[in-house]
Amino acid sequence: MKVDYNDLIRSIDIFNGNMLVGTRDGSIWHISPSTGSNLIMSSHSDGEVWGLDTHQGKVLTTGDDNKVILWNPEKRTMESKSHVSESN
């Protein structure tokens, strides 16, 4: 199985054929031979979070890392992520 993490891997833990993979951007992936890859945690990777708002029961954050992230607090998951700008 091949998984594209979109960032550098910082840590790996393997137990009974399952893997937890931590990446530099603060994401944690669960890799299972039976279910494939599943992103179980994501965060703002660089700098600090300086924007916070709510919309229709969801939470929006933004930060120094040029990302806007939509969180579902009920499910405790990230629903989507986008970059504010591709320019430096």
C-alpha cells in the first residue's frame, strides 16, 4: 500500500500490522491493512492560531501557516483545509 502524506514523516509506531504515522505538519495517520489510511488528527503546523470563528455549529481556524481549517467539534475531526494564498 502506498500513502501520500503531503509532508515529511516525523514518527512511526507499528503494532499488530497497524501503523500510526506522525508528520511534520502535526497530522497523525492510522494505516491498517484492512481499512487503508485514515487521517485521525490534523493541526496548524507553523506559528500560532490567530483566527477563530464559528459557523453553523462548525469551528473555523486560521493561523501563521497560511491555512484555514474547518473543524467538526461534535465528531472531533477536521472536515476541510485550504490555503489562503500560494504566494509568499
